[in-house]
Amino acid sequence: MKKGWLSIVIGLVLGLTLSYFLLSYNGWTMVSIGKDGETLSSINELDVDLITNAFSITILCIAVVYGTLSVFNKRL
């Protein structure tokens, strides 16, 4: 039971840290400009690729930590 929780916590911390430093956030901003050159509205959109890649890296880190703990647990 401890191996599962430990791998989830360490995997989340490691995965989110790697995602923050390795992936660049390029959010889209749509700006509506009026006749006088003034900004009428600004819309920020979510970057779905960033969320998907961060989730994938986090799941991969959890799996690696779980596998590593399983190997070390069998040897002891």
C-alpha cells in the first residue's frame, strides 16, 4: 500500500516539475481591434497539447517510480 501512494506522490512531483521546465506554454490570445486601433476584447485559449503532454509525462514518471520501487522491494 505504501508503494502505491509513494509512487503516486513522487511521480506527481517529478512529472509536474519536468513538465514545467521542459514544456513551453504558448497560449493563444485572440485580440479584437476596433476602428480607432483600440482593443475591444481579448480572449485567452487553453493549450490542449500542453495539458496532454504534461499528463503523459506525469503518468510515465509514476510508472517508472512504481517499477523502480517494485524492483527494489523484490531484492530486499
